Amino acid sequence: MSDARLPSRQPHTCRAQFVRVAKLIPSVMTDITIKELEAAINFWRARSPSHGDELTLCKEASALSKPYALMIVQRQNIVTPEGMDDAARDAWLSYVRLNNDLQN
């Protein structure tokens, strides 16, 4: 099959998505403290409680728990959104957006 018949697609990067959302939510570009990350995890846990015999976390809380654990092990107090993997960054951005909506 020839590539000429396939529609051309712009490469979609998570960074581009992050920049678009960050323009809407200026506070996203700042460093995230361990307390803010913990608040985000608790937000997702309250919104979607653990389930099953293993008490599995929802995907957002699970994604945020990885940078949270790294911060504890590495004795760091802050992390940047750019320093997170895609799943954690998406969970953080969704938390900020939803939390801002709830406060307004």
C-alpha cells in the first residue's frame, strides 16, 4: 500500500497537549509539591475509591503514586509536570482542571 493514499498526520506529542492546557491553567507550569501531589492522589481516591480484594487504585491515583513514591525515596519536595510520565501528567492536568472547576 502506498503511503500517498494515507492521510498525513501531524505528530501529536504530549508536550504540545500540555502546552495547550497550560495556557488555560497557568498554575500547571509551576513545580508540584509533595503535598499537592498527595492532595491530587486523595482527590482521585475520593472520586473513584479503591476496589477489589486487592483494593486497586483507580488509574489516575495509580499514575500519580509513582512520582509520589519517587519523591519520597529520593527525598525531593517538588516535581515538575515535565518530569512525570504521560499517565501521571494527564492525571495531574485533569486534577487541576477539575479542582479549579469545583472551586469556581
